[in-house]
Amino acid sequence: MDLLQYLQKTLGEVEGKNTFDKINSDTEFSLLVDNKKSSNYITKEDFNKIDTERKEYKKQLADRDKQLKDLGDKVKGNEDLTSEIERLKNENTKVTQDYESKISQINFDTKFEKALVGYKPKNPKALKALLDLEKVKLVDDTFIGLDEQLKSLKESDSYLFEPEITGGTGKLGTSLTSNLNKDKQPTDGFKTIGGFLAKQRLEQMGTNNGESSFFK
């Protein structure tokens, strides 16, 4: 689902298209709405743009409410007109509430997708379907109830996540390095690992005479 489809699904076909066009007309955000680009979530820049649109739209509704109130004061006594004005005011209130709800959902989805990617799922969409989102709440940019569910799934169904790669230390074996550390300046002229191992082997065999012949 690209950004246009997401906005239309969330905000409605007309409002979503209008928001998309306004974002797309800004060259600073052109790459963010390129349908050829794939994205797992709406970026913060996108959301801020939508949020600005929301505030402007909310201001316009407030202005309309004031105009309707002023008009209502002027037509007192006309029941039909007063009833129509009241209906329009209620409609404005409902539109505002619906819009606020949609923006809140966009905010949740945007931050949720980012948080989910941090757990390195092989398929974020499939993993999301296994979560009980009713138990996940967004509080001050922190998801309550998400970490517990994901950790539980990681233990029970680890195949859903990318394997954690633990690289080697690049160091020699413990016993060898500990011995070398003790003997940073080996005696008897054994200053290489090969010489040190050979000396250690001869000592284990108990062939003191063989040591001198081995290193001739």
C-alpha cells in the first residue's frame, strides 16, 4: 500500500487525495510520495504535514461554528432555520471528532511500524497480525503492552524474526592466550606461537633430549 492509498483509506478518498496532492507538490517531500518507492511506514515529515493540515481544517470548522452561532442569534424565532443551523453545528462537531480520530490512528500506525521494525521481524505484516493490538497503548511515544507480546513470540516462534548474528571475537583460544600472556617473553628462545607449541608438546612427552634435537 503506497502513501496515497493509505491516506485515502485513513482520511477518506477526497481528503486523502487532497492531502497527498499537497504533500506531493512540495519538492522537499517528493521522494516520500513516489509510488515507486516502498516504505513500511509514513515518515515523521509526512505525519507533520498531515498534522498541519488537520490544525488548519480544525480552525476552519471553528470559524464555521462561530458563523453559525452568530447567524442563529439573528434568526431567533424562525424554528426551521434555527433547526437547520443546529444540525449543521452538530455535523461540524462530528466531522471534527472523526478527523481527530483518524489523525490519532495515523500517529499510532506510524510509530507502531517503526517500533515493530526494531524487533527485526522477517515479515512485519504477518507479525502484526499475531499481536493483540487491543492491549497495546501509545503513551508519550512509548508503546505499553508491545514489548511483552513480542518477547513472548520471540521465545515461542523465533522463526518469525531474523536470527541474531553473534560474531566471533577474533581471538585465540583461551588456554593458549592465557599461557602466552603469562609468557610474553618466553624463555629458551621460543618467541613464536609455533615454537611455544612445540616446546609445550616436548615437555608433555618428557623428552628433554628431544627438545634440543627438534630445534636444530
